[in-house]
Amino acid sequence: MEKTQQYSTPYEFEGRLPLRQAIPLGLQHVLAMFVGNLTPILIITSLCAAGSGAEEFAEIQVALLQNAMLVAGLVTLVQLFAIGPVGGKVPIIMGTSSGFIGVFQSVVKVMGGGIVSYAAIMGASILGGLFETVLGAFLKPLRRFFPAVVTGTVVLSIGLSLISVGVGSFGGGTSAADYGSVENLLVALAVMVIVLALKHGARGLASSSCILIGIICGYVICAILPFFLSTTGVTADGVEYTKAWVLNWDKVAQADWISVPQIMPVKPVFDLRAIIPVMIMFIVTAVETVGDISGVTEGGMDREATDQELAGGVMCDGLGSSFAALFGVLPNTSFSQNVGLVTMTKIVNRTALACGAIFLVLCGLLPKLAAIVSIMPQSVLGGAAVIMFSSIVMSGIQLITREPLTARNMSIVSVALGLGYGLGANSAVLAGLPQAVQLIFGGSGIVPAAFVAILMNVLLPKEKTETVSEKAD
């Protein structure tokens, strides 16, 4: 009898799980976000190195990638368990944000690249993170600006923006020379079929770990394929390339077993040219985090997020980003990819997610372990990602329909998605506007959709039924 009380189920946030169950459930979260956690750093360091200081970046890039995994794991643990008011105690995985890439690209361009540009980004991230922490502390009085129809629209926009990312991975990665090849598509399709078969045809651990098992099967398929197919191809220009589904075991062999993370591999520089645009992006990030937390509580727990969860989550976003900058890592925020995993599997247990966070910390200390995960073919990830990201869309719809679909609410959703998300998806429309506007609203559909939804919620007069229910509350 004591044993049944000691252990919880994967579908409850509180309580412990046996490690044999918690470890695979946590590991699939790491696999879902591992590539996305490192990609922003690879993009921005490459841009900075193109300006000047390529040799300097070659020396520190490995350290930055290692630190990114360590920081993501530590900040995730804070989000799950909280330290004082910091941390929402919600089933969220934290990681390096890709939402800042557009702004950081502009900063690098304005400052001319090199190590100084990256240092300015670190300085701006420290201040921006502290600014977001203050926003989180005062989130409760601002909560009235984020009713279910607004947060639902933001969550829906997050899901829609990620679907294209998932489809890109499904084809082998948009930068791959064999993007969209039959081989990549079949690998992704095989992973998708395995995930769906386990999710709906199996029970217990096999069903709840369907993403992890599907990805492992993807690795096995890609390991077997070289015995039957050529691992190289030739472009139309006659250039030979390695196919995207090929596993690069040399990278694993070359990785060290143990490595100690470096603190401040790049010393921060405080420059207004970087600080101002980055500060604005941190406001946007706070809104996106509200959407992520709302999506995970709605999709995984079948309820709305509380004020304390939202405030603690946003504060963790902010302080986590400042902490990340001390290790040379770009801002750390809630990872929307993992929101999709939670909404799909309904697994919200804190012990399981903590196992994933600890695995990330180990990846930061054990480069060889990290290398095994980093060689995952994009098509393997894409087979699972398409399902996960579509689940976020459904969570957004669930949030929106929590309240009656009045004419007012329908107008907010339709205009926010039509105008807001449309502007983000077709950023060329903003070409005639100032660069600052293009950076904020043209990066993705999330930012303009959130802005339009919040604005319309404030401006449109509330209907009688809404006013009466608010007075009753």
C-alpha cells in the first residue's frame, strides 16, 4: 500500500516516478529540443566570424555549445522546482531561443561583426534578462491583458510558426543538398508511423515513450541504410555531398569524454546599439512565454495557468537569460517544441522532465554523450516534430474555445491571425517601414499576432455576457 502512494503517474505534475520510467520520458524531451538548442549559437557565431575574428570563434564555439546544454539543463530545473518566486513550477523545458536571431543579425550587421558584436549581444542579454524579470514580477496586474482568447491566439501562432520548421526537418533540413529527397522523406515517414503506432496501439511505457522509441528506430534505420544505399550524392553542378540521413560517427569519436565548462568565454560589452532592440525583444519573449505556459497547462493539465505560474515562469525566463549570457550563451527561454511534446503525450510529471534536464547538464559535462545526440539526422527529428508542433495548434484552439466564441472573440482571433500572423509570414510587406519595425514584426508570425490580439482585446468593447462574468469573479 505504501508503494502505491510513493509513486505517481506520468500524467501528474507532482510526485515521483521510478527511474526506469522517468529517464526515457525525460530523454525524449532532450531529443526534441537538442538541435534547436544549439542552432541559434551556430548561426550567430558564424555571422560574427564572417565579419572578423574567425580564428577566435573557432576556439570558443565548442565551449559555447557545451555551455548551452549545461545552462539549458540548470535553468529547466529552476523552472520545474522554483527558487523563491523564480520558476513557474510548470512542465516546461528551457533552451536557447531562436526568436532573437533576427535582432541579433541586425546587431552584428550594425556593429560590423567580430568578437565585439558577440560581446555586445551578451551585454544586452544580461540587461534584457533583468528587464524581463521585472516584467514577470509585475505580471499579475497585467494579467487582464492576457485572457484565454489572447493567450490561445499566441499559442496557435506558435504552433503555426513551428509547423514549417517541422516540415523542413521532415525533408532532411532546408540547408541539406538532398533536401526533400525520397530517402529523407521515407525515413521521416517511418519515424512518424512508428510514433503513431506506439501512441495509439501500445500501452504503458511504450505508449508514453513513443517519441523516444520512434527517434531511436530512426537512428537504427539510418545506421542500416548505408548497407543498401550510397551515402553520397552529386549536385547539378557536379559537387559531391554526404546525404542528410547519414550518421556522422566520426564526430562522436573525436569528442572528449569530460570537459569543464568555461565561465565568460566572451566578456560582455554594453552598447546601446545592441541594448535597445534586444530589450524590445525581451518584451515579446515574455508574451511568448505566457503563451507557452498557457499552452502546456491547457494541453497537458486541462486547465488555465495561474498568475503565480505565469509570473514565476517569466521571471525564470529573464534571470535564466542573464545567467546564460555569463556563460556566453544566447537568451534561454521556454521551448515551444517541448510544449508540443507535452500536449501530445500529456506527460507532465516533474520527475520525468527533471531527468531530461539532468541529461542536458551531463551533455554539458560529457561532450561525447552530447555528440551522439547531435548527429541525429533532421529527417528523424522531423518525423516526430510534425506531430508535436501540430499538437500546439490544437492546444491554442482549446484555449480559444474555453470561452464562448462571441463575435468579439472571433474578431480578435481572425484579425490577429490574418493581419498579425500574415505580416510575420510575409515580411516583405514591411520592406518600406523602419528596420526596427521589420526586426520586431517580421521575424515570425508570433510577435505581430500577439501584438494585434492584445491591442484588439483592449480596444474592442466587451459584450454584456463578458462584463457580467467579470463582475461575478
